[in-house]
Amino acid sequence: MRYLILSIGLLFIALGCKKDKVFSGPTPYELDIPSHFPTMIIPDDNPMTVEGVELGRRLFYDKRLSGDNSQACATCHLPSAGFSDPEQFSTGIDGIQGDRNSMALINLGWNTSFFWDGRSKTLEEQIIEPVVNPIEMHEEWKDVIDKLSGDQRYQEMFGQAFMTKTIDSLNAAKAMAQFIRTLISSDSKFDVMYRYEYNFELSPEEEAIYQTITPSEWAGYDLFKSLNGADCFHCHNGPLMQVHKFSNNGLDATFTDLGRGLVTGNPNDNGKFKVPTLRNIAYTAPYMHDGRFQTLDEVIDHYSFGVVMSPTIDPNMEFASQGGVQLDAFERDLLKQFLMTLTDDNFVNNPNFQEPQ
């Protein structure tokens, strides 16, 4: 009898321990921030968790977020295109095209504004809009929530990520923002060049890559940074290859799209658009806010001799009055060779970023 009582007691203890393990809360997600990158600021009300990231990844690829269940966020932000759209303008579920090219989702965890005109200040805020936009996914969030609430797997995932069985748009946006913050691109030849330039210690793998950097690529990098060369450095610098500002880069003399001016109402902002990152630029064609340039050569030609003057032209475009920086064919080729070093194949092929099975 004594052994029986002892066995029953041990059984209750075991069951109690098992019960405690079931309700442990979401698991903190440790972002792997490259040592040559700045610190990423994570919102206090949306900490990164393993469960939140996985939920956000599933939502990012779920076509039920659209009105006719035919499009997901990933439809216009393809991993193979650097999470951008290879079409000039994305087409929504009703067959209507937008008038701006879909921006690449690269290193957005460091951005302080979103959309070409910067109308959203946070990732969480930005994510809400495409679902309800009538020329994009054209759905009501309440209907999205009804669809997701009927899915037992989502009930479990929202519960694990946010400790609640209630599925709502706020938590859906938070989860997708967590996933997008994991989309870090830092594994290009340029990263090795940057780390070498600023005396970061190179790993054996990086040392091997360093040995493959050509004199032309270094020359293109020097040209990229030169005030009397390509003069790209004012808007694209640092490990992110992006300055957080809005710029009129001399595309048009008059504006059919006011860009930032539509948001601020300030005429001095007309024709200005968010400066995008140059990372993975080989993957993210077409280029500019309206996707007018199909190739890198066209982009380089624009800055060389296609710039046009307008009242809000960026003052850092010092050679705008003469049409651009006037690079010759040899210099344009060097610049292009450098831009290709920004390619990060591991980013576009990362299995953690692909559609979950």
C-alpha cells in the first residue's frame, strides 16, 4: 500500500510538471544582426518571437487575405525578385493596375517610413493597407478574420504567438511585421568589401570571397563614392546602401505623381520619393517609383546624362544642370560591375523566407 501511494503521488507530480510545460508562452526570437549593421529597433509592443515569425510567414503567403482568395502579399513581393514585383505595376484581384512599382522588402527592420511616399511610419501600419486597398487585395479585414478564425491551425498559431484565441487584424499585422524584420540581406560580395574597408574582422569564408574581388569592382566602388565620379554616395551609403530620406532624382520636369507631396501637402516635397536600398538591385528590376527603367544600364544612363531639372530637384545632385554626372562608357561599366556586388543569392534562396509547406 505504501508503494502504491508513493506511485500515485509521483504520477500527480509528473502530470503537474507536464501541465506547466504546456503553457510556457511564446519563445523569444533572436535576430542575427550582422556585426557591421546598426542595431535594429524593435517596437516594445511587438517583440520578436519564434511563434510570431512563423505565423507572419504563413500569413504573408496566404491568399485568403485577398477578396477572391487569389492573391497573397507574396504575389507582388516575390522572393525570387528580392521580394519585389518584376512587373512594372502590380495587378490587383480586380484586374486593376497600380501606378507605382512594388518596393523590395529588404532590411525593412531599419526603415523609418514605408511606401514610396512614406505615408506609413511603421511596418505594422504599412501591412494593414494593401489588404483593404481596392486596387490591390480588395478585402475587408473583418472578412479576412472570419476566414482565418475558421482555420483551427490559425487558432493554435495565434494562441501560441499572442496568448489569445482571438484573431484580429492588429495581431495579424504584428506577426507579418515580425516575419518581414527577419528578411535581412547581408551576405553579398559588397559586405566583404565594406567590412574590409572599415577594418571588421573577416571570417575564413569572407577572406576567400575577398580574394575574388576584382580591380574593376573596387574601381566601380571608388567611382560610386566619388563626388566627381558617379556621386551616388549621398543617397546610398553604409551597410544598408540607403539613406532614410525622400528625394527628387531628376526623372521629370513636371510631375504626374507628386510623391511625398501628396502626404505632406508641402509643394517643396512634390516629386520626391523614398530612397530605396540598392541591395540585390540585380534582382529587383524594374527601377524607380514607376518602374520606368527595365535595366541597370538605363538607370546608370539616367544619372549620367538623363537628369532633368525641376524646382524640387535634390541639391545633392550637383551635376543636374548639365544632365547628370556624364560617365563615359568605361566608367558606366565599372559602376555596373560594382552594383552587381550587392547581389545576395543566399537572401533570395533562404529557405526560412520561402512559402511554408
